[in-house]
Amino acid sequence: MTLAEATAPTCTICRHGLYADELTAYACRPCTDRIDLNLRALAGADGLYALLGGRLMPGSSSGGPAVSGSKTPPLPLRLEPLNLLARGGVVTILQTWLIDWHERLDYRHPRWDGDLRQQCDQVVQRLRTLLPWAAGEHPAVDEFAREVSHLRRQCEQQTTGERPARTVPVACPCGQTLRITLDTSGARCITCGTQYGHGELMNLPLAERRIAA
């Protein structure tokens, strides 16, 4: 790698080089499009957030009846989708980001109308409208990208019954082990502070397993 390549501006999400017309941006166009796709997946009558409402009853994640080998009655509702649906879940997290963006832009505090499902649609629409600004101006857009991606994966796991992605330990050159999945967009080493994009994480060697003596 040449010195020019090493110092060239890169996307804070994927760590790839930026095009000539986006050299001052924090996120490249493909990563911005991916954030937009994840936001769109959450909203709407057929979106992941709306589908969570049909996964609240025990046994609903697999589409079959609730089966238990215990004599203890099951909880009346499944906590995982309930936590995503309720205050403090998907909608609250997205609204917190929108408040931050409005404050940075010196806009009025956003207003929330209707129930949480309607508020989900509202906040997603507003975030998508301001996303080009965030990609170009917000220094934490990489954190926003990771959080939105994580919300989508959580909702998909609850609505489809899909198992969580397998975690793989990889080794940072400093010796610290990073635990990632195949779709991890980026990670920072807590020991040396190195920030890795997705491609860089995929190129790190597997961490050696420590066998107890």
C-alpha cells in the first residue's frame, strides 16, 4: 500500500476508499444505501416492526403450538419481541437518533403522533430523508449503521425464527480477540483502538483457542 492510499479518505463503515465527489463524507454511497434498505425493512404494514406483533404468544415464532416439558405455565407473552415492540425498543432507539440529528441541524424537536407502529413509520421516513446529510456530516453515522443493522437482525430473528449468526473469534495484531459474524459491518479493538471495516475484519486470522492445562 502506498502512502497516498494509506492516507486517502475512507468510509467509516466499510473502510473502503471514497469516490472523488464524496471525499469529505463519513459514509460511501453503497453503505448509505444499505442503511436505507435496513430502515425500510423495519417500517410499513408488512415491515418487521409490524410483524413483531404476531410473534408475542408463546410458540408463535415457529408457527406451531406452544410446547413445554415443564409443569410451570408459560409466560403470557414472549419477552424478546415484546422488548423490541415496547418503549425502549426499536422505535425509541430510532427516535433517539432522530432527536440527535435535529439538534445537530438546529431543527425543532421532532413530534411523535399515533401509536408506536405509526411512530415507527414516521421516524423511519424522517431518518431516510435526513440520511444523505448524516452520511456526509455526522461523525457517528457508522454507529448508526451498526445499530440499525442490529435492530433489523433482531427483528428478523423474532419474526422468522432464524437462529442468531454464528460468532467467530478473530485476532487483532495487538493480541486482542474480536468476536464477529459474517455480516459484522465494523468493529473497534478495545485494546489498541484500531477501527476495522467489514473487509478488514474478514481478513484477520482466526484467534487461537486457549486450552486449559
